[in-house]
Amino acid sequence: MSPNGSDRSPRRTMRRKLPQALALGLVIATATGCSANDLPRLGLPSPVTKEGPLVLHMWQGSWIAALIVGALMWGLIIWSVIFHRRSRTKVEIPAQTRYNVPIEALYTAVPIVIVSVLFYFVARDESALTKVDEKPQHTINVVGFQWSWAFNYENSEIPDPASTTAAYDVGSTKEPPTLYLPINETVKFRLTSNDVIHDFWPVNFMMKMDVVPGVVNEFQVTPTALGTYRGKCAELCGVDHSRMLFNVKVVTAAEYQQHLKDLRDNGKAGAVPAGILPTGSSEEK
């Protein structure tokens, strides 16, 4: 009996209210939205490309799986602490279970199932994200160098410095370059480096890829939102790595073509050296 004369001790009250609190928390967490778009982005920006929602959904799904496993484990721990404490059971040492084949098989099977399911979805989404069209609407060669970026616009597969229809832009640590992209049109990036390993990361695109000397890496995006977005190098590449920045400006198709014309009129027709070597992963023609 409790000091105030009631047989309802604080511990008993806590045990009765704990399931109610857990149920209320579960209802609140699940009633906020029924689709992936309604869930919190959990640190990721809003998608601004056709491919962005795929990354966001994969990120949210991983968090949901982690929260479910974590809630289960914490629930078992709390249940054991409350209902199997020594003061309640009067047992000094609980019964020990050894060589229980079904339980040991369960301990092995459950993690394998969890990892297999996560691996399937990651492999499926990664395959979709890294798929590139043979003939995209636009091709841009991104050249990483210490410590800025160059963009060779519309130079097909191998940038041609003698081209009169293509254009390029080069930045510096003092003046980061701006990459122009047309909205709702597919753009393939061919990533090359002239010196060390960099990493091309337009932050709001939710996609980044290494820029490796002698290797041609590729991915493509389709921007779906007008605006200016941040970009940076995501691979430690030297003393001024933190200043290796760029901007991405998504514009209309007419503005994109006008930008290329302005570059050519300013003497930036053709291309800068792309760093593509015969030992690259892509077969050059």
C-alpha cells in the first residue's frame, strides 16, 4: 500500500500508462501522412530533379526500417527491465537458456532478412539512378581541377576545343562558376579530372559522384524546378577543397541557349581540356 493509503503504487500506475503512451506515440507518428511525400525529409532538401524523389524515398525507407527495429529492441529492453527485475520476481539469477536451436536460428535469420531487404531496394534504386540514356538531350563534360570547376557544354562525348557550336565556362576559388541547366530536359554529366580525385555534388540534386583522373564517370538528371542551387566538391582534394564551390542555375530552354550564345560571344567557344585518358572506364571513340 502506498503512503497515502491507496494500494495503487506509482510503479503500478506507470506500468498501466506506459502502453497507452507508446500507443499514442505510434498513432501520432503514423497519422501525420500516408505517402512518402508527406513524411519529414529527415535532413534532405526538397527534390528539384526527376530522380530526386527516388533518393528521398530510399532515405525515408531506411529511417523507417531503423526506427522499427530500434523500437522493437528498446521495447524488449524496457519490458525486461520492468517485468523481470529482481524486486518483482524475487529471483536472484533468472533461468538461463542455452543451446536453443530455434531461438539461435531466429537470431540469425532476422538480421539476414533485414539486410537482404535493404540490399534489394538499394541495388534497385542505385541501378535506376546510375542509368544513362544513349542519346540524352544535353551532354555536359564537368572537369574538376584544383580547386574549381570547368563546364564543357554540348560537346558530345569527347569535348572538342575546335567546336564552334559548343561552349565552356571556367571558375576559380574567388569566382565560383555557375552551371546552367534547362528545365525538364535530360542532361548527362561526363565527369573527368585533370589532377586528383574530386567529387561532383549539386546538393539539391541529391546525387553526387566521384571525379577520378583517367576515369569517365557518368550520371544524368532532369531538373524540374527553376532556381539557383548550391554545389560543392565532396572529396578532400587539397588545401582549398572547402573553396571548390559552384552554383547550379535551372532556367528555361531559351535562357539556356542564350547563355551558351553569350559564352561563345565572349570567346568561350569550344572546350577546355577534359582530362579524358585512353585508360578511362568508358571506351572513347
